[in-house]
Amino acid sequence: MSLSLLSAVLVGVGGMAGAVSRHTVDQRIVGKWSTVTVNVLGSVALGFLVTAPVGDAAVALAGTGFCGAFTTFSSFAVGVAELADAGDYDTAARYAFGTLLAALVGVAIGGAVGGTVG
Amino acid sequence: MDRSELALVAFGGFAGALLRYGASVAIPGAGGTLAVNVLGSFVLGTFITSVSSRRAQLFFGTGLLSSFTTYSTFAVQTASLSPMGGALNVGANYALGFAAAALGLAFGGRR
């Protein structure tokens, strides 16, 4: 994707919706499970978008914008670091690698579905 | 949740996604995602331990920094790499991202 004003606007608008949606999930699911939820759901959706026959504009809006902002690495990493700071290495490891496993399975499932509709 | 607070998250999300897009054009591929994830994790760690304003937290923390970093792009890029490349990508994002977050928490907590 080359840098263009249209792509930038689509990414920004998608990011706006993704951040608001993540915040809404945060208010309904307490604790780390909200971050797990957004990261896994967003990975499934992005896995779908990159294999489904959608155009560049849809990838910019829904993929780079929405899924990119709906999911978050910084909140996840800070959560892992806080658990480690508190000495709870077991929970930190399960959080870190459980999220990874679920997200990669999610990407595979989303990608398989996206490839099927293509 | 009042609407002005939701607007702070929305504008922060707009700015964060746009900055991430700019970074991905400047540094294409997994390297660009690694850069935003590590940088964003450090700044978020610093921010949440040094700024207490709820409105600032909503704009910069929940909105901008959380949208600047991304897990979904990281996961999709990891899956698209070779097994060795994917393992290196996970190792780099996790080791550097967690270290950056821990450094940020320590740095912000001292201020």
C-alpha cells in the first residue's frame, strides 16, 4: 500500500472506530480478558481480510485502521510487565503465550475462511 | 461514560492509527510493526505511571498509544513468515516489547 491521502483518511477513520470498540469491550470485560478478547478477535478478522478478495480501500479501513487499533500490543506488554513486577511469572507467561497461541490459531481460521470466499 | 470521553478515545485512535500507518510506510513489513510495538509499550508504561488525569489517559493511553501499537498485524505477519522467521519475530516483539514496557513503568514511576 503506497502512502496516499485517501488511504490515510481510511486508516484514521478505521482507527477511530477500532479504539472506541476496544474501549467498549474494556468496559464490559474486567481485567486481562478484555485485552485477550480484542487481540484474538482482531487477529481472526485481520487474517480473514488479508486473504479475502477485498480491495485496498477495505484493507486500509477495516484492516490497518480498525483491526490495527482494536487490537493492542502496548496494553498487552504493560500487562505482562506488571504481572512480572508483582512476581507472578506464571500468570505473565500464560497471558503472553496463551494470547500468542490463540491469536495465531485465529489468524489461521480467519485466513482459511477468507480463502474460501475468494 | 460521557460522550466527550468517548470522543477523546476516538481522536486518540485516529491519531494513533495514522501514526502507525506512517511508520509502516517508512519501515515496511515486520520491522515497522516491531518498532511501533516497542516504542508504544515504553511510552504507555511511562505514561500510566506518571500521568493521573483521566482525560489524558483516555486520549493518549486508551486512544493514541493503544491504537499506535497492534497485535493483529503482528500475528498476521508472524503467520506469514517462515517458521524460523516467525519465531524470531515473536522473540523480538516479546523480548523487546516486555522490556520496553517494564522500563517505561520503572521510568514513569520514578517521576
